[in-house]
Amino acid sequence: MSESPETPEERIARIRAWARPPYRVVDVASTEDAGSETLNSGIANPSVEAPANVDTTEGGGTVFHNAGDAPAGTTVSRGAGGVLGWAEILPVFWGAAWTNPALSPGVGNVMAAVAAVGQIPTTFGTYSYFDGLNQYSGGDFITWGFDIAAPPLVVSTNPPNNPFSLNDVANEAQALYNTPDLGPGGVDNVYWSLMMVFMPPGWNPSGPFGEHTYFTDNAGAQIDYAYVSYGTLGQITQTFFHELVEALTDPHGDAWQVNPRNANSWNEICDACATTTVWNGTTVPSYFSAKDGGCLVPSAPPPPLPAGDYQIDQVLKVQNRWISEVSGPGTPAAPGRWVLPEYEVVSMIEQGLATFYTDVDGRRAEVGVERWYLKTVPDDFGPNNLDNLPSI
């Protein structure tokens, strides 16, 4: 009997469960000079706010024409190489600082923010941050996006150099790849296609804030990896999705690039854009859309409930430990009982779109956000705590 496909809610619950400590910690230090024959152009640090110089696309989305964004007449071309399309990501947090659960932003904050950018339909609607990449499919049927393939891996050894270089990251990526039980098929017996290395606080890049490239293993396979420097949560997620979008469309520097192409310092579709915005609570970069003639961020889906004050009286837990869904009675603005994934309620609270509360025996308790999950504001009455509510 085949297993049912994972729902969006199950996927988010899985990633959020992985985001909680204790984390998988290993001690793997690179010892060989791997070299790095190819590298992309990396990114700058654009504003995290989206100015008003925009157009609205016909299919739903925003096209930006701000300073640093692709000028009129920008074009793209595809080389002989293939696209990645979908990435199974192995998240690697390099450095002893990541083992500290009090680090902010820490592993959990990063994982939760990344998970919030859905690449599959949710109850917010059918939009995806990756919808604009369909134009780069070349006539093939490609599902664009990513999944987190395994729980986050924390490498407790620190990078050997500060400032660090792409070559340092290449050495560590190869060391992890060649370590028994950590290479493809060895991390929880799952396949991954893109290693995303998050650098620790205090270590600065000698080059750009983030880069993606690849190395070739002994069998001739091209192994894709990227690094993301430490900064604010917005800078980290902006860089993560910048490198991810480019790895999906130009993994080896020979697929989709903005003209004029560059075989060494790759001129890719995020490099042509400076504007960033917030998508479902997470800072993301715009990317160049040849179809729209500008830097695009597809429309974030509308909230699933209108503005209002909503009671939560039931919860659904994963492994009887972590809340994955919440439910409550309808209101005049939203008649009928509602059920939502936890992450959507978190997003609505963080964006100020609605308020939520519990009410048991006339004792109301406000529901807020603790890091990346829902939490009842403490009072002296246990039954109205979210964890004590009946199951959906």
C-alpha cells in the first residue's frame, strides 16, 4: 500500500519540528584544499523594504523598477546546461555558536522563516514564491521550489579562517560529503541535492554575502552547495532565497543568465535585482522576470480569515508534542468553523492581521508568538493553555 503524499501542513510541521533543539551536532573539520574552479557573482545588501515604484502583473504579483533593479531592455539567455528546478536541501549550520539555543537569530529562527515560504499550495491560496520561474522551464514540465531533506546539521568546529573564503566553504562541503553517513544517502538515509551552509556570527566573508557553486566528486557527479553569511534574520533569508533561486535556474553557470552572460562570475536572475520584500512573513529577494520585464515577487496569498478576534478551542499535535493545526468557532465575519495550520496563524499574528485567544470557563488567555510557534500568554489558569485544549 503506497503512502499518501505529504500535505503542506505536514511538511511545515515536519520542518518546524526539526527546528527545535536538540540539534544533530557533528565535528567535521576539512583537511584538504578542495579548490573552487567556478563561482557565481554573489549579492550585495539591498534594502529590506520594497519602495512604491511597482507594477502589478496580470497573473498576480509585483514587478519592481527601483534603483538597482533591472533596467528596461534587460534580457536573458539559456546556455547548454540544465536547470535544477527542485532542490532537496541539506541545511548545514557551521560553527560552535549555532549550538547555543539562545542565539538569535538561531537555527530555529532560520528554519522556521525558510519553511514559511511555501512552494506548494496552502490554504492562503495557490500562489508560490517560485511561480515566476515557470517561464524558465524551456517547455518542460518542471516543479519549481525546494524541500528540506533532513534535519539541520550543526558542525561544532569553527571555520578555519576569518574572513572566510568560498574555498573554505568548498573544503568543508567536500569534507561533509565524504564523511561516512553524512553524504547523499547517509543523512537519515535521504537524498539531498543542494547543501546550504549557514556561516556563524563573527565570521565575515572575504567576498560577497552569499555564493553558490559546485564541486565534482570522484565519480564525476556535480555536487551543488552554497553559503549564507550571518546577519539579521532578514539578511539571512534574503540571501538564502537569492542563492536558491539562482541554483535552481543556473546551478553550474551554464543555464539561465542575464545578458551579457559571464562564464566565471555568473550573471544570474537575482543579481539583476536589488528590491526585496516580505512574503508570508519572511524577507525574500525579487528576481528578474523576462516575461514581465522587471524584478518580480509573485503575490503572497491573502490571509485565510478576515481581520477579527478569533477563539482557538482545539489543537492538533504532531507526535503528541508540537501543535501543527488550530481550530475555532466561526464569527459573523467568518461564519462556519475554521481550521488552520499553526504557521498561518503565526503569520497573521506577526503581520497584525488578526488576534487569537483561548477561553475556558470564562478565563481568556491571549495567544501570541514565541520565536516561530504559537504560545498562550502565561496566566495562573492552566486549562486555557493551548497545550491543554482538546484535540481536533
